[in-house]
Amino acid sequence: MDGFEYTYKERQREHALALVLAILLNIFLPLIAIMAINFIEQHSREGTTGLPKHVIQLVSEAIDSASSELRRLNLEIWNNPETRFKEEKACKLLAGWFESQGWTVQTGVYGISTAFEARFSVTPGERSVCYNAEYDALPELGHACGHNLIATSTLASAVGASAAMKEMKIPGTLIVMGTPAEETGGGKYIMANHGAWKDCSVVLMTHAMPDFSTARIVTKASWKFRAKFHGKAAHAAAAPWNGNNACDAIVMAYNGLGLLRQQIQKTESIQSVILEAGKAPNIIPDYAEGSFSLRAFDSKALERLRSRVIPIFDGAAASTGCTVELFWDALYEDVVTNMTLANRYTHYMINDLGLTPADILPPSDLSAKVDQNGSSDFGNCSYIQPGIQTLFNINATDMPHTPSFQKAAGTDFAHTEALRAGKANALIGLEVLLDEGFYKEVKSDWINDMKERGRLPE
């Protein structure tokens, strides 16, 4: 009996334990399954979080639905090119469209009459995302730099991101900044000096390229200036000793720059042209003028180059008894690409928006194809807030600022690719608003970039 009693009690305990385990499994197995699914969803996207598929679909469908309307606006700008600071039609067109969509719009902002700012919010939030729109054209060539496509892509981002914000009640603010006069006018330089982008969390923009796409543009810092030499006129044969030759002064400066070129970095360049240096050979010129351009790898290097150039002009003036005035145009800073944003853009393009890895150069690729000698005033934005200026392929047969590129910028293919780029930027913007951890990573990257350049943020 003792042995039977022991076995019976053991079985009772085993049954009780089995019952408890069954209850616990019924409670925790569903939770474990949910956690596993979430883990897989979060980490199957190449180790990044990203946005859920339904949000990506919502954004894409909203932009696709607006494609015809965006194509109309695209062609309206493309067919009516306006050069720097004269973009009245484009500014009115875009500002009016945003007003019709319920955005709060101001025109003539930040020191430029053809600039505008449009804002959208469903509910207040800590962060704001800015999309830049360009719409100026080139003299005689029209939209041979494809700024109609920049405006179109930004419109697409605004459509997609605002649709998700409405549907999901996402807190935060979308900002579209209409930025005129990128082509030699330094519009963003002017706007930045008037306080633009200070309240933005990130700044995003796209640009068309003839035959490749990438999330990272590499540009040079650039600074143009004019030099005006003032001398004293005299008869060149009868009394040359009474004159101070402004032509000699500017020629000395021109030659001095030529000699300096031997000692500058490979990533630096100096361009010069003499515009005026006298009217007649028998009159010592009392006035001479030239136009000059400096480029360097980044803004810090450009400032060093500038400090070497100025004494050449001062010396040329002093040695000829003339005076000189230097008039500096807008500073185009180098674009500081935020690698966290660039990597996320590439991720969305490959995983969600139809490109293959072969279609888009990775942000880490700094081949000569992307390492341009050109400049963009988007660089000024990237020193104020984290940002990216991405590039998308439009299958042009020549580089920007050519007739063939102007033609390609008006095609259906270019429009489709502008929308694709707009989708990626819309998704990035939403992720900045939704994911504080992602934004902290973006901001940390940018702070480190600024420290490397000696430009600690305030």
C-alpha cells in the first residue's frame, strides 16, 4: 500500500505540473509568436527597421494616383522656363497647388520674391521634414538641368508623406521650401542667411542625372567673385608717369593666380576671365575688371584657398599704385551627405521601389562618375541640418546643361523616375517623424560630420 500511495501522489503532482505548464504555454506561446514575427519583420530588411509594408504601399499608391496631376505641373514648368530670380510663373503655380491641397503657404520668403514655403501638419510633433523644390532654368537652354523634375519629385514626396500623415495621424510637420536661383544665383545661400531651414529636422532633395542613380552626391565648395581695379588715367605716350595702370594690375593678378595653380591641391581649381581692361592703347586705363571662381573639396579647404588668393590682388594693386575691390558672390558649400539617410534611401529603392543593386550606386561608392567638379547650393542646407541630395537616372545622352539633357528632362521616363525618387524621400521623411531612434542616429552622424569640418552646431 505504501508503494501505491507514493505512486499515486507522484502522479497527482505530475498532472498538476502538466496542467500549469499547459496554461502557461497557452498564455505565452501567442506572445512569443508575436515577438518572433516582429523580430523577423524588423531584421529581415537588411538589418534595418524601416517602415511597415502597409505604410510603404500607402505612400506609393498616393503618389501613383497623383501622377497625372504631377505630370501636368511638371510640363507646365518644363514648357515655361524662367531664369534665376525671375521664376514668377513657377512660384505661383507651385504655391497655388499647395494652397489647393490645404497647406499653409507663404511667398516672397527668406529674402527672395520668387521663393515660397508650404507647411502641412495633422497634429503637432517634435520633428519636421523639409523637401526642397527647385524650378529655375538656364538662359537659352531652358530646363537643361532638370529642375522641373526636382519640383516634381518634391511634389511627389509631399503627396505621399501627407497622405500617410492623414491616414495614420502622424505627429510632426512637412515643409516644402521653394528655392529659386540655384543656377549661379545662390538662392539657398540667400535664404539661409535669412533664417531658412533652422527649424527643420532634415532636408531632402533629388536631382536628375543622365545615366546613373545614387543616394550620394559629391560636390565642390565654390565661391565666385569680381575684382575691380581703380587706377589713374594718363596719356600713355606724353605723360605715362602721371598714370596708374589698372590694366597692369589685373594682368598681374591674373598671372599671379596662374602661378598659384602650381601649388594648389588636385581637388582645387581657379578660373579667371578679364572682362574690361581699357579702351584705347594711348590711354593708361584707370579701370579694369575681372570675374573669378574658386573651387575646393569642402568649405574649410575653400576658405584656405581664398586666404591665399586675396593677397595676390592686394599685391597687384599695391605694386601698380591702384586700389582694388573684391565683390564676393554667394558661397556654394560642399554637400555633406548624411550617410544614415543615404543608406536608408538606397534600402527603400532596392527593397521596396523596384530598383536592383545594379541600378543604383551604393553611397560608399566614390568613383569618378559621382565625384563631380560641380557645385550645388544644397550644400548650404547640409551645413544647417542633416540632409541628402540624391541623384536619379533619366536616360539622357549627355550631361546636364546640354540640349539633349533638356529634352530628356521632359520625357515620361524622367517623370516616372522623379516620382520613384520622391517616394523614397517620402518614406525617409515619415521614418524621421515616426522613429526617434532613427532620427537620433541621423543627427549623431551629422554632428560628427560637422565636428570633422570644424563647424560645431549651435
